[in-house]
Amino acid sequence: MRRVRYDHRGNPGVLRIEEVPVPEPGPGELLVRVAAAGVTLPVVRKVRESAGPVPLGGEVAGEVAALGPGVTGFAVGDRVTGLVFGHGYADYALLGTAMASPVPDGASATEAVALVRSGLVAYGALQAARPAPGEAALVTAAASGVGHLAVQLARLQGAGRVVGAVSDPGKADLVRGLGADEVVTYDRESWGEPVDYCLDGVGGELLTPALAALAPGGRLVAYSSGGGTVQAYDLLVGAKTVTGFHMSLVARQRPLEYEAWRKELWRLFQEGSLRLAVHAAYALEDAAAAHRAVESRANRGKVVLVP
């Protein structure tokens, strides 16, 4: 089978296609024939920061080709989606049953990849913000795979005003079309009237203006892999809070809540309340171009690989 490999030798490193045997599923694993794989900023950053080869994982969707020993609740031929921690940019991937969920009839593999993992992060970050009806929300990286869903979910959860922050004014129409009342670019001196909570998918230097955009008592939820530093005084003077959100902890420690969120996302999508934006679907051979689109923040919605 084909698999994308990160070759760290050379400057910069490159993504290459290699031929490898189809893996055998172990206990608790499904072998999935991959129909779509998501490209995420954390994986792109991992490649850039790694001194050695790293598996290119993330969310995948496809058809179950084989079951590992002792697996129950799934059958060969089932359509599933979920997060793989090994190699996902491939014709076949190993998916743990704890991270797998069925894809409903009528939904494509690309839609499943765009909705489930990104949607779970958006939904979970929103819950961590403890939104109250009528509050004002700010979403950074509002045109990203997670951000474009967070904008819609904030509105669905009763936000009275939704502000989307983006890197490029060319993304404004997309974000407004998804329900944002206002769109600001990161380089603006002021991001407008203060908001009650912020869902931040960027991190780094953007933490400072994101905190400044909060009203007194405001809450910032950080779910980005971008790092960054927060000054304690900036929290103290406005009685503001910062909460870190990590989806894998919820999946491991609160599986019933994780499953409930998944079902709610599919319900919202199937009733038409949640719309998906897919920037582009790339072939495996074009994985490097997919990474460039995400790293440069050129994408408008989810970036997907389609073997």
C-alpha cells in the first residue's frame, strides 16, 4: 500500500510516498481502508519541529477491512471515522475501537473527516467556556477546520454576538456566511466591543490581543498547539481566566460525554444546522501542498487528503 512518510533529512524535510505492507490490526484495532484523512495544524507543526521521522496521524474515515482479535461492535464493511495516532496518510490505517464511530448513511467520508474531530474540538472548547445565552463570543482562526464550526456552534448555543478573527480579510465572507456578526483581522489595533469569551485556535503572540478583547470576567479557552505566554497581570486586572482544552483527555477520561458530543454533531449536521466548509481535497502525492495550505493559513475550512 501507499503511505506518506516524512523524510527529515535535508533542509527542509519533505513528504514522500513509500510502498509498505498493509498493517495487521492488533487487539482492539480496526484496519480501515482510508477514503479521506484530515490535515491538522498540530501534525503540520510536528513535522516542522521534528528532528526525526514522525507518523502522520489524525482523523480518518473509510471502510473497515479487517478486525483485530477480540473486537466486537464492528464488522467488515462498516463505514467509520476516528482519530489514529499512528500513520493516517495512507491507503490503510489502524484505528482503535475506542476512537472509532460509525458514519451515518448519506454522509461522505470527506464530510465525516471535516465534522467529527474538528467538530469535537470546537464543541468541547465551547463547553469549556461555559457560555450563557446572549453572551458575546470571539473565535480566532475562524475560517479554519475547527474555527468555522466553532462560529456556528457558538451561535447555536445562544451567543448574542459572534466575532470571527482571521488572518486574511479574504476569509471574511466565508465567516460571515456561517453566522458571524463581525469579522476582524489579527493586525487590527482593536477587535471592537469586548466579548464574554474567546475560543482561541492560534496561540502564540495572538494570546495578548485575544485577552485584551475580553470584557472584565471574560474567559479564554486555548485549544491551539501554538504555545504562547500569558501575563498574570493581564488576568488579574480584569478578573479574566484562561482554560486549556485538550480533546484526547475527554476521549480517555469522559468517554460517555465524548460519545454524546459526537451524536449531537451528527444530529446538527443532518438537520442542516451545521454546515461544513472543505477547502480542498488533495491526493496522497500532494500531501506537501496540503501541509503548505494549512501552515500558511491559506485554507478556508478543512483540508483533506483523499487516497
